[in-house]
Amino acid sequence: MFTVSGAVTAVDQPAVPTAYALGQNTPNPFNPQTIIRFDLPAASRTVLKIFDAKGRVVRTLVSEDMPAGFHEVIWRGEDDNGNKVASGVYYYQIQAADYSARKSMVMLK
């Protein structure tokens, strides 16, 4: 987007992404929450999980059939039981159809 004489104009973007993608979380490092964005070019069973540095599942953010499109999920730095996680490096992984990707992020307190 850009501003022209005080009016906000959106840049044309396709209604549906052309490829699967997992974006870098923002902000990173984060506290107390971060946004994870991902793109699905087709409706897909989608699983998005957070792992600690030892590879243990900390939180399942998404586990459902999702429509094609541009998506975002907020992680508030909590595990599946609602407990705040410790500072450190975490990994997030998406699986949708035949696509799988993993990225890292840092929680700072």
C-alpha cells in the first residue's frame, strides 16, 4: 500500500495465492505475541505447530481444513495448556497438502 494525498490505495493482489508459503513471523524477536502468515493456493488440511528447541510440540495453532487464501495466526507465547513459555528459540512448522516448511523465531522476556 502507499499513500496519495491522504488516501490509502491497495496494490492489486490475486484473490488466491499461486503457491504454498510460510512467512517469517513478525515481530521477531517478540514479546508478548507474534503473527505467523501463510498462503494456501488450494483448500487444504492444514497443521501449524510450535516446537521448542528440543523438538517438543509446545502449541498446535491450527489443525483443520482451511480454504485457499492468505492467512495469519497470532501466537501469544503460550503452550497448549495456556502457560506462558520461557524466553528462547522456537520453531514453527506448517503442513498443508504436500507442502511442509519450518522457520525459527525468538521469544524475549
